[in-house]
Amino acid sequence: MESDKVEKLLEKYFGATTTVAEEQLLRTYFSQESVATHLEQYAPMFQYVTNAKEERYTKQLVFSPRKKNYKWLSVAAVAALVFGIYFGNDYVDKQRLEQEQAVYAYQETKKALSLLATNLDRGIKKVAYLNEFEQAKQKIYNIK
């Protein structure tokens, strides 16, 4: 095979666009004795791929039955359940306490703002009297 064609196939191979037939051509070319010197660096890769396809695992697989430890599994499940109930109730109690504290803080803030609004309303009324006083003063002294 011409080295130009092999180089183009290698370029396609490394770009992952070769077909199965083109890859077979490359494996055949690199399995020969006469490989172009500037392409010899790719020969081990294609020889490995060829050899790897032929490898088979020949040892006998032995499957041993698993021991059934349902007793320990049930103990772990009960422990997890008790743990969850205990800390779950603690969490619910903390949430309820936080909720009560938040409601109390809201009520106290509402009282404080109501008191502030009442006193602010009185202050506004006093300022209105000051405005009337200023107008009366201007009338008396004829200040415009």
C-alpha cells in the first residue's frame, strides 16, 4: 500500500472517522514486515490492537454463595430507625421552639411599631400647631 494512502488513513483514524474496513487495512499494513520508516512508530499500536482481539480469559470462575446475614441487617435497620426517631423528634422540637420564638418576636416588634406610630402621630399634630402659630405670627407682624 502506498504511504500517502496510509498517511491519509492514519489521519482519518486519529480523527475517529475511519470505517471498520479502513481500520482493517491499517492493521494489515502494519502487520507486514515492510513498513515505511517514518510510519514504524505506529506499528506497535496496531499490533497490540490485533493481539488484544485474540486474547481470551481461560481461568475458571468460581462463584461462592453469599452468607445470609439477615440477622445483622435487621439489627442495623432497627438501630437506624431508633436513631432517626430520636433525632427526628429532637429536630421537630427545635423547629417548634424556633417558630414560637419567631411569633413572639413578631408580636413584640408589632407592639413597638404601634407605639412608635402613635407617638409619631402626636408629633405630627404638634407640628401642625407650630404651622398655625407661624401663620398667626406673620399676620401680626405683617411679614410676607
